[in-house]
Amino acid sequence: MSDPVPALDKSDAPADTLTGGPRRGRVRKRAGSGGRLRSGAPLPLLLPALVGLAFLLLPLLALIVRAPWRTLPDQLSKPEVWQALQLSLFSATAATAVSLVLGVPLAWLLARTDFPGRGLVRALVTLPLVLPPVVGGVALLLALGRNGVVGKLLDSWFGITLPFTTAGVVVAEAFVAMPFLVISVEGTLRAADPRYEEAAMTLGASRFTAFRRVTLPLIAPGIAAGAVLAWARALGEFGATITFAGNFPGRTQTMPLAVYLALQSDPDAAIALSLVLLAVSIAVLAGLRDRWITAS
């Protein structure tokens, strides 16, 4: 009789290149060592990084250090401050609502349809992100002013005048804030699987019903993130607002305009108003932090 074949010990078995085996532990160790190497920044990169961090944080720290903390409650309790704050909150919320109504369908058009010149349309939609806000305000005046291309028709046909009104503030803020929402929603739509929407249509749902019942719940986090970014951008808008809507207390004077006006006569009030805007910005970034970490 032939000798029985000895059983192979698992430690002596050759490593399987597909499933891993003993080599997997060595690969993980190498990956771990690579992770430790990546955690240490080279000195030529560390120094500019620290300088850049200090460059970004120093003005904010100076704002906090020089804040009139003792008189801050009195500064924020002034009637003009509350008027500017209420108008800012109202106009930013209204501009975000306009951005949602118009921006979500626009994002869907850019993400889910193919038409000639789509790249040009996307570039034009994102143009307000890089356009100087003052130029945007001038463009709004030429388009929606009393003598504008569309504004003169609104004035003569319907008696609607947008410049230097609260509605003009909402229009100016929506113009600069909507691209933030469109970009966020378009990215979320591209990441969402369109097969769910196609399956709903094969079961008899219309395209709009499939969007409303299937796609919209899937992209709700992206819409929420884009809306928060649009709201924060609208709250801090200055250039387009002062150019298109002016600076009238109680009617068009928002928080950024109040900061600019107070800086000329009452620096402590300007710092107090700036602290309010800074706190709102930090709250927005903290609220979106989990989404950015998950996306990365």
C-alpha cells in the first residue's frame, strides 16, 4: 500500500492570489505602514500649510479678540440691528425658496437629459459663482430695472418694480445663491442610480411621478445641503444687493450692508454684526460637516 498523503498545514499552503490567504496579512501591513508614512507631512509642505492656515484663521481670531464683549448685548439690541437681521433672514429664506423651485428642475435637466449645448448651459449656470457680485447687480439692473430688457415690460404691463425694493433684495440674493444649489443637486443626481426611476416608469408611473416618488427622496440629502449653502450665501450677499436694491434701512438694508454702514461711524457695532454672521457661517459648516465626511 502506498503511504497516505500527508495533510497540508494551513501555514504551509500557498497563498491564493484571488482570495488572499497568508499574503493578505502582509499586504495589510504594508498598507498600514504606508498609512503611517502618509500621516507625516514633509517639512517643505508642512511650513506653507501652517502659514496658509494662519493666514485664513488670523482675521477671524482678530475679529473675536477685538469684539466688544461687554457692550455686545447693547449693540445687538439696537432697533436698526434687528431690522437688518430680520430682513436678512427673510430675504435669504425667500431667495432659497426661489432657488429650490427653479434650481432643482434645472439641476435635473443638466444631470438627466442630453441636449445640444448642455456644457455651455452648465457654464452659464455656474457663472455667478465667479462673476463679481457688483457686475451681477449691474446685469440685474440692465435686465430687470425700469428701463431694463424685461423690467420695462414688468413696469408697463403689471406695474411691478423690482430695483430698490425688498423683492429686489430677494432677486439679487437668488441670482448669486442658486448656482450653489444647482451644483449640489446635479452632483447628487449624477450619483443616484437612474435604474430605480426607469423601473418605476416600466410599472406605469409617469416620468414626473417617478421623479417625485422615487428620485426626489433619494436626492433629498443633496437638496438639503444645497439649500443650506444657498441660504448661507444669500445671507452674506453684499455687492449685487447694494447695486440692484440699494441700502435703505428697514427695506433693503441687510446685515452685510449694515456692517458696511456701521464700519464708517460705529466700528463696535460693525464688529458685533460681523460676529452674528460669523456664528451663522460656523453653524452652517458644522451642519454640513457629516455630509462632507460621508461624501469623501
